[in-house]
Amino acid sequence: MSIASDARFWDGSSRKYAMGAIADPAGYERTLDRTRALLGPGDRVLELGCGTGTTALRLAGDVQDYLATDISPGMIAIANEKHAAGPVPTLVFRTATAETTAETLAADAAQFNAVLGFNYLHLVRDLPGTLRRIHALLAAEGLFISKTPCVGDMNPLIRFAVLPALRAIGKAPYAGVFRAADLSQHIYAAGFDVLAAESHASKGNDNRPYIVARKRT
């Protein structure tokens, strides 16, 4: 398995993904409201792992510039279809990863006031490296805002049986296994101060902490 195979998986899943319902609408709205309150009208925002663009389309109108990226061309194609149907002037969709974005913008690094990663960090293959690249893309005291499934805190049956079996037959993508405490440590080690760690689930605990972190300078 590789980054290329990850992209192929999400390309093949993109139409089905786009038709899926949000599992916890109230929790999702809470995440949107909390994030919107942290962004300013003059901010430049990068979203990583934007999928089919639902969140980007909801948030982009409140900031100066919003670049939404995803590893999957299929996902970005659907996002652009949505964007064409309801244009947001400040929003651009692009097929990219944190790594390729950092390379593309190397001459103009540290330009974003906020980087967002929702349901994203557990899917990257090099978590420490990705967090370092996010740090480099942020302006001084910029915010990294994430909401990430922590597979290490989930039922052991899911971690050790269900996910490996699904990956073996091509029905699940790569997923990193870490706990919420581990994730916070990784974020700190990459040069961030964690300002908040919250649960936005409307019922129970979905093991997806919403974390707000500020770039240390």
C-alpha cells in the first residue's frame, strides 16, 4: 500500500462517499460553529483532506481566502461540481497533500493563518512529518484545527480484527492507530501548543477529539 493506492481507494469511493449522510449532524454543526468562531474575515485558510468539499463550502465565505485540498482527484471533481452549483468567490479546490502543498508554496511558506484537518490525521502515513509540514505552512501564531478519529481509543475488535480485514480486501484505507493522548503529544512535538481538546459528539463518545493548537514561535 502507498499514497498512490490511498488516492485510488478514495477515487473509487468518492461517489458513494458523496451520497453518505453525516453520522452526527448536531456534532458536525457544533464543529462548524466552533471553527467559524476561531477564523477571522482576513484569514487565509488551508483545509487538508477536504473530501467532497462540504465543510469548505460552509466555511469559506467567512474568510479572505480558502484553499481546500484532497489527495483524491475524484473527491476534488465532486467538490468542484458542488462549487459550480453554489460558487463561493474566496474558495479554491485543489488535488494536493500537505507535502505537495508545502513544496508548491516553498517560496512563500508560513502564509496561512489557519490549517484545518477534519477526519484527516489518522489517514496520513507519516504523522510527525505531516504535522511538521503543517507547522511550516502556518504564519506566526497560526492555528491548526483538527478533529481526528483516534483508532487507539476504539474497541480493540475494530483495531485488531475489523480494520485489518477490511484493508486486506480493499474495503478500507490505511488508518494510523494512536490514542488521543498520543496525538496531543505528536502535535506538541511538531511545534504547537494545544489550546483546547473537546468532544463535539452529540451523544456518547465518538473518539474524535476536536483540537485547537497554536504554532509556537
